Amino acid sequence: MLDKSYKKLLAVLAIITVLGTLAGNINNIHDFFSQTLPSKSQAQKLYGIWYGDYSYPISGGRLAVKGTTEYFKNNKYNFIGEIAVTAEKGGHSVKVRYDVDGTGLWQVDEQSLTVTLNQLRSVVKDASYDGHPLDIQAWTQATGQQLPGLDQAMVNGMSDDFTILSLTERRLELASDAPKGGKLTLAMTRRDQVFSH
């Protein structure tokens, strides 16, 4: 009788050992994949429309961006907004504002967001010289040239990589290398509607 009880006890211990080993292996597998696969929670938080309004120094001036970026579940994005470029030289400044529409691809993981521009369309909205409005038609007639579009300066396929500082349901904070060195920090807030030109 002891012999049968002893065999049953060994069988139960064997089952417990196997289950414990499986549970440990499942935890190891989960830990491995949770560290190597992109977090769905980051992507799910990113889906939707985000508004940003920021500026930073560029060579010979400043660039200001205001608009919305909509991130879609198919890893594509749309940007609708306004970009202003200010060039400064010899104590004078020229500022050109553009209405801009852009499309591209995005990827996210726990710590970074990478965007790649596929297409950009820009239309000159207005311009000023030393703060005074510039008549774009008169300038074009006088010089025989149009003001250059941003789409001529930004090459399709350009990518930028951002470090995610914070991503919540309502706020997104990113950091990137600034064109003139140092770090550029961007803050965006969730919106219900896209930017309107």
C-alpha cells in the first residue's frame, strides 16, 4: 500500500516539477519577447491626431512649425500645417510662410519614433522683409523668379529619429538632434481635428 501511495506522490511531484518548469520557461519567453518586440501600447497611444507648435535655429536663421500630424494604424502619417522660414543676413531678415501638406511612414518602439517623408507639397502663404509685408507678385515680376518651395529643399525619403521622452493619451514629448547642434525638444498635444490652412 505504501508502494502505491509513494508512486502517486512521485507522479504528483513530477507533474508539479513539469508545470513549474513550463511556467518558468513561459516567463522567460515572455520577458525575451517583451524586450525585443515593439510595444503595441506605444503604437496604440500614438494613433490619432497630434498638434505641435515649435521652432528651432537653422543655418542663417530659424524654422518654425505649426500643425497636426495624424498617425494611422497602417504606419503612415499625414502632416498638415504651416512652416515659416526666417533667413537673417547683414542685419536684415526675410520670412516666408508656407502652407504644407506631407505624407510619410512611421515606426515606434518603447524609446524612439522614426518618421520617413514620402511626399511634401508646399505653397507660399506670405512673406515679409524686416517685418514689412512683401508683395510676392511684385517680387516675382521684378526678379522673374518664384519664391522657392519647401518641397525643393526636402528630399523624399528623408528620415528623422526622435527619442520618446513621454507618451501619454494626451501628450507626446520628443527629443532629436537640432540642425545646429544640441537637442531639440518638441511637445505635442492630442487633438480631435486636423490643422486647417
